[in-house]
Amino acid sequence: MTAATDLDQLAFHLTRPGHGILAADESTGTIEKRFTACGISCSEETRRDYRTLLFTSPRFAEAIAGVILYEETLFQKAADGDPMVRVLERQSVVPGIKVDKGAKPLAGYPGETVTEGLDGLRERLARYHEAGARFTKWRAVIAIAEGLPTSGALEANAEALARYAALAQEQGFVPIVEPEVLMDGDHDIDRCAGVTERTLRAVFAALARHRVRLEAMILKPNMVVDGKKHPRRSPPETVAERTLGVLRRAVPAAVPAVAFLSGGQSPEEATRNLDAMNRLGPHPWRLSFSFARALQEDAMRAWAGRTENVVRAQAAFARRAACNALATQGRYDGADNTSAA
Ligand code: 13P
């Protein structure tokens, strides 16, 4: 094996114990949906104000090591004129960037998608690096339904993820590799386990084919859970055991860290499931978080787009971030026991 590189060290830094990643890279369409559900109007200004609120919440850097930004935010200035990237860098929080262009219908495969964005990616990456981004994210979306996913769709998505990851490393970034098996549907946890394992095996075969350095990447998978419409919600101990079983079989020990997405779990559910996994450690990889909804939900609702709610919203964010920081160490005991509560 070759000697440890700067990228290996960055992958470690982003997921060091007690820390995780905030995904704040919702596309304009996605954040508009979430804002609308909270009665917030969506404009460049409200997106900027909301994200500034998050990035300047108390003790932000104590739990958050990196933030995944949307392109708009990477080049945006906060209300006081400081670039958003500087707001993060001042706190030694590493800026990252979502680089995919979204999941599009896969021709010939009804009901399935492939993530696009490889054309011109090398040139975009160079611009993002110049703007201060140091890690990247690409999300592939895998749906569970009768007869789905097909091997064809799995292979197409794995290939795109691997080509992206190789390019990101070439351009000096730590790639976050995100194959998300969706929670949508009435399938049970066994089905989710089977599909997640198949997906991860395809992804790691493709990463090997494309010579991606496993030591310098972060895997961002779904947790293994029951489908949203399944009547059962398996408890954290079961989710932990099933998720770990799949990871052990499919994820090489050379990968330094797994930073989960929340995928539509409630904030408390996502924290408890992560905590349960870390209680069963040590594991070959560090287990951390890269949540969007499960970190932001309480804060966005508390803010509701009003200046007078900023402090309350920041406290809500700080509390949830602190809960997840404890969960990375298997030390979460319930929301009221965190120091930020
Ligand atoms: P959620 O945690 O809301 O699933 O989002 C994570 C993410 O970055 C999706 O790409």
C-alpha cells in the first residue's frame, strides 16, 4: 500500500470522533419544497439567510467538521458581505460541494434513474477547488419496488459513482460516495438489507475498476431500515445489527469512514440508530453522520423565515448536532442530556 496522503488525512478529519458532516446542499427545487412546508418563501436571500443561520449557530464546529454546499452557496456572500466559504473556514469547518446534476430517468429502465453530471466535471472541479471546496458529493438513487432495482440500473449508477470518485481524487478532493437505497415503499428491513448489500457490492466493484483510493473516500449509505409504508419500525438495536451485517460483508476495511444519510427518518430515529451502531464498536470504519433533514428539521421549523426566531432556530440546530456528535461515540442518552440542550 502507498503511504498516507493529505486526502486520507482529510477523510479522517471530516469524520473524527465526535464530529460529522452537515449536508446543506439541497438543490433550489428541493429546498423550496422544504421551505414551503415550513411557510418560508424561497429566494436567493432566504436561502442565504437560512444557511448563514445554520453555519453561525453556537458551537457549530464542535460537532460539524464539514459542510456540503450547493453551488449557489459556494459562490455566495453572507449578508455581512463575507463569502459563505469564509464563514466556515474561520471556524476550521471544511467546505464541500455537491457535484452531481441529479437523478434522471434511465432510458430503457422504467421506474429507475441514473445520476448525471460527468460531462465537464473535471473543469467544474477545478473551479470548485479554487473557490475553497475540499471534498465532494455525488448521490445515486436506488428505488425498491417489485422487480426493482434491476442489475442494469445498479451497474449504471455504480459506474457513474466510480468515475466521479476517480475524477474528484484526481482533482484533489475527498469524494463522498453516496448510493442511497430509498426508504419509499412498503418493503421490510430484510428487503432493504438485501438491496443495500447488492448496491454496495456493485459500487465497490466499480470503485476498484476505476482505481479509486479507498483510504481517501467516505461512503455515505442509507441505514438498513423498514420501508416508510411498512407497518413495523424496527428498533435501533435491529437497525444497528442489520446495517452492520451488510457493511461488514460489502465495505472493505480500507474505507476510513461511513457517514450515513438520514433518508427520511425522524431526527431522533436517525440519532438513535447511529448511536446503537457505535455502541457495538469498535468497527473497521468510523461511523458518523452526513445528514440533511435529520440535522435541519427542528431548526428550519423553528426559524419559519422570521428574524425574531433566529436564536431559537440556532439553539435547535446546536442541540441536534450535539446529539449526533454523542451518537458517533455511542454516548447518546436522549436529547435532554446533551450539554447544548
Ligand atoms: P438526508 O439526510 O435528508 O437523507 O440527506 C442527505 C443527503 O445529502 C442526500 O443527498
